[in-house]
Amino acid sequence: MRAGGAALALLTVLALAACGRPAHDDAFRPPALADLPPGEWSRVPLSAPARCADGSGYELQVLPGDTREVIVVFQGGGATWDGLRVPLTLRLLLSQLGTRLYHPRVTDVPDAGVAQPPADAAIAGATQVVVSYCSGDVHWGDAAGRDDLGHAIEQRGASNVRAALAWLAEQALAPEQLTVVGCSAGAYGALAWAPSLQALFPTGQRSLLLEAGLGVVQVPFLAGPGGLPGWRVEGAYVDNGLSALLPIGDDLDYLERLVTAVAERFDGPIGVASTDRDAVQALFWYLMGEDRSRYPDDPAAEIDAWSLLALERLEALAAIDGVSTFLSSWVPDAIPRQLEGHATGHCLLASDDLWDSEAGAAFGAWWDALRAGTLPAPVDLRRP
């Protein structure tokens, strides 16, 4: 949801860009990984039914490199449901936080992805495949929905991921190391689709990293007709062998059950990371309540309320076999002045602080252990 590191190289836009390609062009074949320029970001357009919320074509974003490690990144970028209307004051706060409710079309990796690693970073040189996010449904949905202004949108996140998996399957890869990553909305996509990626790449070691997606929600979002049920997430659950978890109903502990079920299928360590007072997660939690028509009387108090629930969620997730947690009080420079001292950051993965800060160094060491196929000890870096 938060803007990512601007240090990423500019994307190479292929001549066959999806936005200029008719969605019904059945003869179209996307370029193969071997045809893409090595070491440069390229867009890979995919055919319908994959498409973005505004009806534009869908594209993967790929950085070809060493295929011994394949990093599959589920892009973040907000969410929208139930014709959600956000007051102007909340829109201004979203803007100050460097985010928006959702990305309606494919957004370049520099604006919503993983910060470009320096040459000496452990992940530098690996092949990266970014599952772009432009559906507003955390990569889970298959529905015609409404955006925050009440406009009709296509929420086909599940179709988009299926198209991405089909493209990956055609590349005949056999990585020694599979690294699945997602931040914010991407964390939920990475979690739900991890079993499918395990089935696609059954050999070698694998790891799953979920950041800034603790799934702390309110009952109106879970059980309301226009909330999560409006996304029609059943297909994503069925595709990944998770149908026993349906229906979700008003189960506020649904994420613990989802992580437990994925841990049993993924056969690799799972890391869950967050800051302790994430202003973006807290804001979306607030919007899931009954009264979302006004600016919260005390934003810091809303962050306090979310934080207590988030810490309980992290404790519950840490108790699941195969799961390690990372908790910090990382604060980026972009925190709005009215929230300074009250809020922590969102998506360290998308910030250059990942590579040049104390919190980033600790996170990197924890993530390196996870990527190596081991379960690192939990980390708690909260301020005293």
C-alpha cells in the first residue's frame, strides 16, 4: 500500500503492452522468460480473463536473473469493498501516508514493490516475478464490485494469479530455492496462493514471507454482504486446497486458521512481519467498522486499538508450527506530522530503509535465515 523504493531501475515496457492489446486476442502468446532482457525489468502481458479493476489488460513484472532462486512477489496496493466512501480528511491522510485505497491498473514496481537490493544483498541477482496487483481484492476475488466512489470495477484477483501461475508453469523452471513474498494486500495473496506455488515447484527449499498483513479486521467486513463475501473468494480457497475453511463467516480468528492450513501444505518456513503501530493497517481496520463516514476523533487512539489486536494476532501466529514472527518499531520519514510519535511504518520490504537502517539490517538477517529454509527465532524490536 505504501509507495516503494524509487531506486529501482526503470521498467522495460514490451512492445506488446497489455493495455494496448485487445482482451479477446486468443492468438496472443506472452513472451517467455528466456526472451526477456536479463537484469532488466520487463512487463509480460497476459491474456483474458486476467484483467485489472478498470478493465485494462493485466501484466506480470519480471526481472530475469539466476533461476536457481525464483522470488515470487505478490504486489500490494490497498483494497476496496462495498462501494466504500472515504471522507476527504481520510483521503488526505491516505495521501500523506503514501498510499491509496487500491491500484485500479498495473502499477510499476518502483511505486509498489520490493526495494531494489544493493549488489551485495543476498537476493541480488535472483529471478523476480512480481504478480501485479490491480484488483482491490487482495489477490483473492472473482467478482464485479464497486470502488470507494461507488463506480463499477472488475475484481478478478484470482483470475490474475491463475494466469501468472500458468505463465510460470510454461517456463519449465526448477529452482533450488523458491522465495514467496507479499506485503500489505500482497501478504494475503502470497499466503492464499502459496500451496499452488508449492505444487508448481515441489523440489528444492522454499520460504514464505508475509509483511504488514496481519488480517486484523472487523465483523462488518467479514460478514457484511459487501465486504469480504462480495469479493467471492471461494475459488482462490478451493484452488489451494483450503475449502475446509469456508465459509469464513464472522470468524475474527480466520487468519490463524488460514496460516495453519497453509503451513501444513507449503512445506517451508513461514515468516510474519509487522511494525507494532502500523498506521496503514490501522486505518483500513478503522474503515471496516460500522461508522466510516467521518475522520476518527483521535487517530492515535485508533492506532492504539489496532496495535493491541495486532500484538495478540502476532502472538497467536507465533504459536503455529513452522511460523516465525518479526516485530519492530521502524518509522519511515514519510509518517505524517500529526502521527509522529504515535505510528510506525508499513512495508519495510518496499522501502530503501530495508537496506540501510538498523531495523532493515535486523529484518534482513531474519529473512536470510527464512530464505535458507530454516525457521529463525522470533524477533521483537519494539522500543522500550
